[in-house]
Amino acid sequence: MPSGSRYWTVIDDGLNVEPVADRFLRELRFGRDRAESTTKAYAGGIALFLRWCVRTGRDWTTALRTWVCS
């Protein structure tokens, strides 16, 4: 970031930033003033979840809704 502030995010196999994860992590870091290490922990969990969705052929929004509602 131009300000020197840092945060962690999630990238896909093509090294592209995952937009939904990035928005969430930026909000967490800067909007909610969480520590950089917090975004690192969340980014790791989000990356694992998205990888699981891809490998099992699930859409992340459907998988999340099913998991949260169960």
C-alpha cells in the first residue's frame, strides 16, 4: 500500500487476487483496525476453504451458506 500499511490477501493458482476475499481482508485490517497477523490468519483459512471448494466442485457461496445454516 502507498501508506506503508500492510495486510494479507488470497491469490488463486494464476496468482490473481481473489476479489471477495481481498475486500473482506482489507475491511478487516483497515476498516476494523485489526492487526496484520489477524489478516494473515484469516487469509490462510479463506485460502483453504476456497481450495476445498474448487477441488470438490462447489461454488463458495453455496458451500458457505450450507455450512453456516447447518
